[in-house]
Amino acid sequence: MTKKQKKTRTRIVTALVLFLALELAEHLAPDVLPGLAWPVLYLIPYGIVGWDVLWRAVRNIKNGQVFDENFLMAVATVGAFGCGEYPEAVAVMLFYQVGELFQSVAVDRSRKSISALMDIRPDYANIERNGELVQVDPEEVSVGDVIVVKAGERVPLDGTVLEGTSSLDTAALTGESLPRDVQAGDEVISGCVNLTGVLHVKVNKPFGESTVAKILDLVENSSSKKAKAENFITKFARYYTPAVVFAALALAVLPPLLGMGPWLMWVQRALNFLVVSCPCALVISIPLSFFGGIGGASKQGILVKGGNYLEALAQAGIVVFDKTGTLTRGTFEVTAVHPQQVGEGELLELAALAERFSDHPISRSIQAACQPAPDPARVTDAKEIAGHGVQAVVDGKAVLAGNQKLMDQFRISFEDTCHHVGTIIHVAVDGVYMGHIVISDQVKEGAEEALRDLKAAGVRKTVMLTGDSQAVGQAVAGQLGLDEVHAELLPGDKVDQVEGLLQNKGPKEQLVFVGDGINDAPVLSRADIGVAMGAMGSDAAIEAADIVLMDDDLKKLPVAVRIARKTLRIVRENIVFALAVKFLVLILSAVGVANMWWAVFADVGVSVIAILNSMRMLNAK
Amino acid sequence: MKKTFKMIDLDCANCAAKMEAAIKKIDGVQDAAVSFMTQKLTIQADDARFDAVVQEAVKVCKKVEPDCEIVLK
């Protein structure tokens, strides 16, 4: 609690004790004091607990703020005094202040829990000057400087490790709890915590452009993009309060004029209206839900750029994926070895040796698959035939490794029996076919599960777009269970495909595009919601997308959809609950069933319940 | 130009909404947002009138909630 809150608490407790003492005294010995003394005595706890409300009411009237909640509470309680309901007036003011205090504490707590979440701003950077380590503001470090990050410190700027090995805790950025090992030559990004060793890092970017600055900027700005529900509430509040106040006025004046009862009774009922007229429950709890949803998501490494995107994500109906780098790893690996005449290991070894001096991604994947690496001295002559493969002399024998064109060129005959999808490398020794190796892109771990979860979360259709061949596209789509595949697309075609899908989607459905943020900025911005993944260290992705998954774990996507749906559910619950209670109490007050206690509950009680409901979002999973 | 300001002692959510509505009405303001949760005011306004807009926004906010202070940097 802050100082201000503690002061309010003291006032509430003092007033409550006085109030209860007075109540007791009045009940036990009503005749001890003359009748007029009681209201004067009740004024003491009323003044203690409510003076600031009265003061603010007067001040705000001067500023022309008529429908201010302080003013309404002041009129309602002073009115109750006027009607002779002294204990009620004090109790209502007490209850109101308790509610306000509770709200303020709850909101503070939510703010703190979220700012703790986003507490990734580095305070200082260690830099070597004249042989001594000094702490400087990260903003003062320039590109090319070498900073030292000790164990337990936060990496202040993006850069490359020059020396040292360590493991980094990236949880604050990605939600991933497994530490990541780094060594000399690796890139490190700001915001991670160095767990074990000392790292010397050469800075690549000024602080303003670092990952941490970008993320903080994004999170801080997310509250300025408001969801439709938030704007609706603001607008609603603008009409609701004046409407209820005028209704109160009418209720106080019209029925008695029409001879439907005494003035006092109708004025009392009208005062209830004033108490219910504040829209606080909604005005606080709806933004709090979105705030909590965005905060809860960022705890999982999902950055949402605004409440509007969270709202849209809750209605995700079609999810479109880019293939390479999103559904697949984007790296090539040997997936099958089909030898003829020789053993599997031998075939792989032959290919690896022949490809030894090639730097093609395909060669590299064969080298990687052949462990331990064979002795390169066995290769005596190697020549790359562009677009075909390689020709080399291994152990004195002429080895060919390459595609079908290479085999055709050297008139090597073989039967094409392979049913695997991918790039195929054929191997021949001294003109005799030895077999082939299949290399393909690997489907990401968890991709299948992620797609299943998306469906379970309510997504109607999943679509894959790829520039790859039809065969590869179909194979991946079949393996993962996608509903639709569009292959052999040029980058521009992807936008057209998304346009087509947008035209055919349902009226309340939103289209989500998921890409790795590289080369797909036009599609990301064309979709209703653009999601970029694997964004750690990629500025382009952070800028182009509406929602950013910090690491490249596809399973975060269904998590994001679930959080969005939960947020919207809570928002709807709060709207319905608050409005229902308020209107019910208004009606019951008008007919004289509800007293001021009901009205206070409909105001502060509902606020507190709605806030508690919203706070559930802070722990969203 | 778009700029964000910190707000101190913004205690009432309804006031935040009122401030936002009032600031949006200031001449030259393209967009404005007052976030009760992050206690921040974002103003997007014409470059030429920006300082005047900010001055006016401070005045408007004082009217709605005199206890609340906007930190100008």
C-alpha cells in the first residue's frame, strides 16, 4: 500500500469505530442525548471518512464537472442526511471509501505485477576504460564498444560474444525456461540474464535500436491501441451517467407532482439512482482485463501490440502459415539413405567425402549427417559442377554425387524408385550406381500438436502457403494435417492468396497470418492479424507484425488464442454482470424495494467483483 | 508527431476516459489516448501546434482531475 492508501485506511478504521460506537449508543440508550444531538454526532465519522469526497465535489463543480462521481456521492449522502437517514449516509460513505481503497490497491497490484514482468530494462553496462571496469548508462555505449557482462547481470545491449562461455536465461523475453548456451562468435540479445560465466560482448546496435528497447517500446504503446470493447465502454459511460442522473431528477420530481406519494420517499429513491450512476465497474475492469491479457501473454513470450489485436485474435477463424521457417525448421537434413551394393554408412561417407569442399547447404547437411567426419586426405581431386553436383576422386576412385542431371550427363543408369519427398542426391563410383540420399527440410517439433490445439481452440481452417514444389507442400501438409495447401507461389502470389481467403471468410471471422517475419511483411500487414515468430533479434519482424512470438515455438500460437478468448470472455462477463446488477438495482430502487445499501453494492461492490474477475487474467496460461 | 507522457496520481478510470475525450477535441490533435492502467498519455498532433496542444492538454486534465500531474520532459 502506498502512503496515500494507508492514510485512507486509517481514516476508514477511525470512522468505522466511531460509527459503530454511535450506533450502539443510539440503540442502547437513545434518550441519553436530546434528539438533535445524534445527527450532529453522526457528522463526525461522516466528515472523517468523506471530507475529501465533499471537497473534490465542490472543486470539480467549479471546473464544470457535474457528473463527477465525487459530486454524485456527495449529493447522495448529503441528501440522505437531509432525509433523516443519518446512519445510512455514514455507512454509504464508508462503504464507498472501502471500495475505492480496494480498487486502488487492486489496480496498483496489477500494475506492479505487470511492470515486474516487463522488468527487462538494463540499468547499466560494464565497459573497460583505462584498464578499469566502469558502469555506464547503456545509452552511452556506442556500436563497436566491448562490454563485459558478469554472471547474474542482464545483457544490456545486443552484440556478438568475443570471449567467454556462459548460459543465458531468456525467460523474460521468450517465456522459455531452458537456458541457452553461448560461446565466442554467438549473438546475444539484450534483456537476457547471464547465468554462469563472464562474457565479453562487442556491441552491434545502439541502445535505442536494441531488442530490449524495441520490446519495451512495443509494450508501453500497446495500451494506446484500444479494443472495440474498451471504446464502447468509454462511449457508454459518457451517456450512462447523465442519463441516470436525469432519470433520478425525474424520479424525485414527477411522481410527487402527480400525487403518487410524499416527496421524501421519492427523493430517497432518486438518491439511490445517483449512487448507481457511476460506470466505474466497467471503466476500470475492461481495460484491466485487456491489460492483464497482454501482460499474461508477454509472460509467455507473446507480445501483443494492442488490445484491438487481442480482441481480433479471439475471433481467429482462419490461420494461414508460411511453410519454410514457420512450420518447418528451414534447415536441411538427411532424412533417408537408400544404398545399393554398399552399406548405409559407406554411402553417406562417400557422399560426404565427395562434397567435402562444397559449401552448398545440401553438402553441409550431408557433412553434418556423417559423424565422425571422415579423413579429408582421402579426397584427392574435387570439382563442383554448378547445378548438378560434384565430381571427386576418393581413395583413388572417381565418385559422382549430385542430382539426376549429373547421372544423365555421365550416362549412369538407375531405377528411380524413391517415394520420399525432398532433394535427392545420387552417388556413383567408377560409373556404377551406389544409391541415393534424401535431404529434406524438417517439420518443426510441436507443429502438429500446435495445429491440433488451434483447432481445439476454435480455429476453423488452417492453410499453408509455400514457394516450394507441390509434392513437398502436399507432403508437409499431409503430415501436419493442414486443411489447404497452395504451393509453387512467388512472394507476390502469397498476398493474392490471402486476399482471396479474406474475401471468403465469415463476417465475424478474423484471418491470421503466421510467418517468420523475413520477406513476408506485405502479407503480415494485409492479414487481419499478422503474427511473426522467432522474432528474437529480428527488428523487421517486430515492426511488421501485430503479434510477435519471441521464439519460434509454434505451440505459443494456440496459447495466444486461448489467452485472447479468455480475455474477451472475462470482458463480456463483466459487461453483462455490471449492467445487469445496475439496471436491476435501478428498477428496484424506482419501485421502492432497494435501499441505499443495494445501491452502494451496485456501485462499489460490482466494481470490486469485476476487478477481481479481471485480475484472473494476470495469471493466464 | 507522437509523444507519450507519464501521468502521476491518475486515480480514477472514469477521469482518464474524460481526459481522453477532452484532449481529442483540442484543435490539431489527430489522436490521443489516456491509459489508466499504464498511467500514460499519448498524443499525436500536428508538429506545428504540438507544444501548444500539450499545454492545452495539461490544462484540460487539471480541470478533470486536479490531483493528477502530467510529467513533461
